[in-house]
Amino acid sequence: MVNHSIAHQLLDDRDDEAGQWIIVYDFIENKPNPNFWANLKRVSETHGGSLIQYSVYKTGSLREAKAVKGLVKHYGGEAIVFRCVESNI
Amino acid sequence: MVNHSIAHQLLDDRDDEAGQWIIVYDFIENKPNPNFWANLKRVSETHGGSLIQYSVYKTGSLREAKAVKGLVKHYGGEAIVFRCVESNI
């Protein structure tokens, strides 16, 4: 069965790269559509990233980072993506 | 006049380094003391970093990143610090 969810469409990107990415996003003046959360869960379940705050998603996959940014934009939000290394300062 | 605010005490650290840091913090089960915000403002005014979300602070100074992490801990919160580069994925 072909899976047509927006999450899976956005994940259909051949490139991947290991590393660490943080996606800081915001839905200004409105809460995201419940489908945003359902699709974010789909992405998380297949790629292993997770929310570390209500508006901050952490992932070890470039492909997942792109998908999460794409989801935020699809549902009308704004996203900033950072490539990161956790620091022990 | 000597400035004894916790913000200035925490900034009294000789090391500094340019770069980009993100501090993701949380005050679990309680809101931060209003003095947290006053001290965060002091740090921001002297070093130029800022909140990019309610719980996400961005700075171009290692010294400021350390001070913000110190402030969060001083007021009973938890902080994760990332050294970052903004990504155009």
C-alpha cells in the first residue's frame, strides 16, 4: 500500500546524512493543525528524532530535519534549522 | 560601583569565543522567578544574544552562553547547550 501522508511525502528525499540538527519552529498567532502533530509523530517513529521542547525538535538525520521543516511550512509555521553539537560548557 | 547582580557574576568569566550557541531551557512544573527574566535581560543587553522562542536563547558568545546556562541553573531550571550553525536545508 502506498502511503500518501504528507510526512511520508516529505521523507521521500534520497539524501541523508548523519549529524545533529535542531529545528526551532513557531506557529505565529495560531496553534498548528492537529494533523501537524500526527505527521510529526510519523516522522519521529520512522527516523527516531523527538521534541525536546514544545517548539524544538532534535534529530540525527538530515532527511528527518528536512521533513520536519517541510511539515512546519506545510502547516503554515516558521522554522529555523541549526546544525548542532551538544556542548558541555 | 560594583555590580553584584547574578547576571554580572555569571558573566565574570575571562574566556570568550565567537561562534553560535543555542540554549534550550525548561523550568519543569513551575515558571521561572521574575528575577530570571531581569537577569536574562541584563545578559542580553551587554552581549547581544536574544530569545528566539520562549525557551530558546541564541547567542554569538561562548561567555554569554555560559552565563545563560548558569542563570537557568541558578533559578532551578534545566538547560541544554548546543554549538550551532544555521542551516539552509
